[in-house]
Amino acid sequence: MRVKYRYIDQVKQILAREEGTVRKDWGGRLPILLVYANTYRLGMSSLALHTVYRLFNDQPDVVCERAFFPQETYRRGDRSASRDDEPVLSIESQRPPTDFPVVAFTISYEMDYFNAVQLLRRAGIPVLAEERDESWPLIIAGGPAVYTNPEPLAEIFDAFAIGEGEVIVPPLVDALWEAVNAPRDEGLRILAQVPGMYVPAAENDPVRRVWVRDLDTFPATTQIYTHDTEFGDRALIEIARGCGRGCRFCMAGYTYRPMREVSLETILAVARHSLKHRDKIGLVGAAVSDHSWIDQIALELRAMGAKIAISSMRVDPISEPLVRALAESGTRTLTIAPEAGSVRMRKVVNKPQSDEQLLCVVDLAARYNFPQLKMYFMVGQPTETEADVEAIAELVLAARARFRRKLTINATPYVPKAHTAFQWVAMTPVETLEARIKYLERRLRPVGVAVRSDSPAWAAVEGVLARGDRRLGRVLARMRKTSLREWERALKAEGLSQEDYLRERSLDESLPWSVVDIGVSRAYFTWELRRALRGELTRSCPPAGCLKCNACDQEWASRDVGSLGPNLGAYGDNFVPLQAS
């Protein structure tokens, strides 16, 4: 008991350092616990968490509080207690999850599935949905990972949100009020009637994702300010959602179609308010520099006195006003993502940047005196050869010749994802990935280039979860700790093998993730796969007028695009629609 009280005091200390926290009395309201299946420091860096927290708390009859995976979350350096002793507590009122009738997870990454299961177990909640009746909280989940393939968690969670919170939350709250007061089977049937909600226990046609058409109606920005997080020095503002580029490996590029922009006026209005809290604005989007008003955004924010930060920079075309604004803001690292070293490989993945365009950004990084340049690559993409890996080294060496300060590359193992053009391809074997990463280290470290990479062995686990089926729920439920050995033991106990999930799939076989419809048609994905294998580029999405992939509808395709700015970015200036067949 003393251990619990100590953690309550530490949670209260974190709460005292927050600004913008919503505190509500529970009387007459539906309590919802919003859980991020990772640490407080990472979770509070997620704009999605801030957005969903605000969406729930904007409902007058809801009180939404937060909880995080308790791995040293609240200790602030105190390692004297075992992690098993640390309770799961809500931030706002320090209550356990079992006090809440609804526990809603937001899960961004497949590897957080392990944390989600351990969190339920630590909270004393049965892991498998079949073991929970109406005396237990309803356990629901949303977020990019489960958005695209909820099946690996289908025996653990009661329901999944397939789509964007701005559309789902209001009708979901109405349904939850009924569902929490009904027998569990009836409650699940009520949830299954909400557009965008997938309930594994119910008989469902594929659940179609729901999406918000006008981002100006609910601009996503930082709700709670705290320095106990990765981005504690800035306010985050989403300026666009989705991406029109069509990179064939990118799950977000397909599942968040169509690309939508927040208007220049709204961005600036939100920024003026945010500058009361922080002097730096972090611009958020799948491709920030593709915003059609990006040059004006950079200039206007700097005129306000704001510092600017972004995650990475597109190079086709490059926005020099944005680069200059980043340098003036004291940004220490300029990041670009070539993804592949050879032109051939970039055609396969539909990234048409030339070496000259990429090296032009390197020159800008040198000209504006950035202390560090970071380049992201993926190793093991479909059709990749050793020559393509050598091309990564050659491109980085060319960058090193132009940029003499700190140069870092990330060589990340490629993991095929559901709802992409590469959803059928085999994942490159772990041994091959390890050998190619070691080759890059041998070539580049002698010239002072730092090479970083995720573990190929853990990337394979991610690959299993990304394209897994319902049988994996019991594998996750068997695991008492997160380790490769425990993962392999649990797979074997369920009669499963990793190779079964990492193999190539035939184009006509049933796919586990077909229980959700993210909008883009299967025919379009197969068409894109064929083009990839032929090394053919597909032009970026147009601002209007295209219904080829099925993500848009006639209303969206025929909308007025007069508000788009002079930099069409992802749209290109000579789009010619290509016919899917």
C-alpha cells in the first residue's frame, strides 16, 4: 500500500507540471480512461493523444482521463522499486483502470501491442475479451496500427475505431452510454451500429473507415503542455492530413487518403494562440513541405516571432523559405528521407526524387549551417539487390563530400504493411537485413557517418503483427514479458510459426485485414504492385477530379480547390490521371 501511495504522489507531481489539463467532476458523467500504450514521455509527444483527449472532454457528459504504460513513467530516476510494483493510475485523479466503465487505447505502433497486454494484466483486467463480462470495463482501441489491421488484437479488445476521431467520437459516446449499462453481448451489438466501429464478436461486413473532410472545423494542436516529453519545448499544429505522393510502402499514405490541408488562416490563428504557451511551433503532417501554402506559412510564422520545427523535409520541390526558417529557429538537425539509394529502387517505391534533388538539400543544409544532417533509408524493400544497398552508401558518401558536419543515417529494416501496394510481398529474411546493415556500417563509419538501425529480429516480429490474423491474440496473451525468447515460445505453444506470416501472399488469397475497408480498392493496390515490379512511377494525387483509387467520392473530387496555394507540392503541376486496371 505504501508503494501505491508513493506513486500517487509522483503522479500528482507530474500533474502539477502540466498546463491545459482538463479536470472534471465525475458526477453524472461517463468516465473514459484514454490509454497510450507506451510511456508518458512518448505518449505526450503524440498529437493524436492530445486530439482524442480533447474530443472526449469536449463532450459535456464525458470525463476523460489519461494513463500510460508504467515502465518508469513516474519515477523520475527512482529505480528502487520493481517495475511490477508500479500501479497503472490515471493522471488526473490517480484512479485505477477498473474504476472506469470504458478504457480506450490509442495505439500507433504494432510493437506497443505487448505493452497494451501487459498494461491490462497489471491493472487486473482479464486479457482475453471472452473472459470479461459487463462487470469489467469495455476495452476499445483506435490509432494507425489497429486502424489498418485490428485482427491480431481481435480476441483481446471489444471494439476498434476504424477512422478518424473527429467523426467517430460524438456518435461513439452516445453508444457507450447505452453499452456500459447493458449486458456485454447487447452492448457490443450497440457499438457495432456506430459507423466506423469494428466489433470482432459481431457479424460484420467490412467496416469502412470514416474520415473528416474539413480539418478547419477541429484543428489538431497541443492540448496539454508539459516539459516531461520529447516535444516539451514546442506547440504542435497539424497543418495537413494524408499524403498524395503514393509511396508504395507507406501505410499512412494510403489509409489517410485523400490529402487534406488546414487553411493558412486557421494555421496562423492557432499559432497565435499557441505562442502564448511556447515560442516554437512544430508543424505536423505526413509531408509538411507539400502544403500548398508552406512558403507563406514559414514566412508568416517567422514574422510572428515563432521558431519552427518539422519532422522531415521533402526535396521535390524543396521549400527554401522553410529551410531558412528552420535555420533561423535554431533547428539543429535537417532531416530528409530518400528511402532508397538508387534511382531504380526509388522508382519501385514511387519516390521520384533524383540524386541531384537530394544533394541540393544537402547543399542547403551546409549553406544554412545546420549542425547535423540526417538521412532516412529503408533496407530490404521489394526487389532490392546488393547493388541498391551499395547505392545507399554511394549517395551518402556524395552527401558527406558536401556536408562536413555531423551526418547520420537511419537504415531501417523494411516491414511490409497491410493496405499498401506491398501487402503481398515477402519480408526480407533477418540474416539478409543484418548483412546489408553491416555492409553500410563498414562503408560509412570510416568517413565519420553514424549508422543507426532498428533490430532486424524485432522488425520481423513487427512484420508478423502488421500482417497477422486473429490467432496472434492468444500468442500475446501467453506472454508474461516482452522478449524474443518469450515471443518464440508463445508462437510455438499456439502452433504458429513466424515464417507463415512473413511469406509472400498470393494475389487471390483472403487477407486478414479485409475486415476493414480503408477506402483504397484492392484492384488499385494490385495495379500499383504491378507498376512497382515494372519500375513505373505513378503520379501524385491531383487536388480534385480523380476517383481512381476509390478513397475519394464524387463530392470530394468535385469540390472547389480555389483555396490551394501557389506551391502545389504533392499534387504536381502536370497531373495526368492514370487508369487502374
